[in-house]
Amino acid sequence: VENAASVGNYLIGKLKELRGIKEVRGLGLMIGIEMDDPVKELRNKLLFEHKVFTGASGTNIIRLLPPLNLSKQDADLFITRFKQALHS
């Protein structure tokens, strides 16, 4: 549980630094990334080009529910792939 809180705060902080995101909210590793536009195309890029599976909540929100033992290295890998998908 401590890891989920620590890595979750780390990941939320890194996501808030990115451009193109309307809002980031969450608790621990349950994170919602709200975008200005529908996320269907972005989710497809993440899945098929970058092998990152995400959930959705509504039309404009990407939902992250990774395992509670996610490491900071894994979080950094997600951020890298998310940036690539966001800007491609």
C-alpha cells in the first residue's frame, strides 16, 4: 500500500508536467487523465503501437489501474510511451 501511494504520487506529478492534458486526478495508483478531446485514438496508439493497456471512463478520460507493486522505473516507462503516443 505504501508503494502504491508513493509511486502514485510520483506518476501523478509526472503526468501533471505534460502538455496536452486537461486534468490529472487520482488516489494512489488509481489515476484518471482527462483530455480535451476524445481518447479513443490515443488509447489505440498506446495499445497497438506502444503495448500499453489503459482503461477509459467516459469519452475524454484515460483510466490507469496498474498493479499495486508498480515500480518508479515502470512508471517512467509509461510516461515515455504516453508522451510518444500523445505527440505522434
